[in-house]
Amino acid sequence: MRYSSYKIGILEIDIQHSNIDYLLTELAKDGLEKEVSEDKFELLRNALVHHFDFEENWSQTNNKNIDADHLKSHKKLLEKLNELHNQFKKNELNMCEISLTMKMELLKHVQNHDMRMKA
């Protein structure tokens, strides 16, 4: 995924999208020890939680309405991430698969929800 895929034109949010994309790319690197993968996964999870909180607060501060579907999408993305992590712990998925899945899910989220915040 390229940074421009996540760019919506709001600098603070674009920077966070870029950082999340970087973390997802780091997560996908082959040959990571399980402990290193877990550490990178936690960095990603924390970055997403922070990003969603920031986005929700930013929208209130800037009089941009985040609708219920947008908020629900944040919750679903975090649930999906946790579900994927559980599959990783059971050796059903590797971190590369988690990274690719989340990149696609986040891209859909940006296109379907975040782009509307700029309007």
C-alpha cells in the first residue's frame, strides 16, 4: 500500500495514516522472532487506538460530524485486529497475513469514512 492511498488532506490524520501503514509494513517483514512480532503488533494496536481517539476528538473540535457508521467501523477494525491476533497465537495466521488483511481493511475504512471528514 502506498501512503497516498490513505491520504485525505488533513495533515495530522494523514501523518497518522502514514505511520500506521509503516507499522503494518514492519509487521509483515519475514523472519521476525515471535517476541519481536508481538512487540510490533502492540505498537500497531496502540497506534490504531490513539488514531481513532484522535480522529473522533478532531472531528468534534473542527465541527466535522463522524456518523454512527464511522464510529462502528473503528470498533469493528479493532475487533478484527484482535481476531487476527488470536488466529496468530493459534498459528493459523502469520504476521504478514495480518498486515495485508489490515491494510485492505484500513484502506476501505479511509475510502468509505475518513474521506467524508474533509468535506
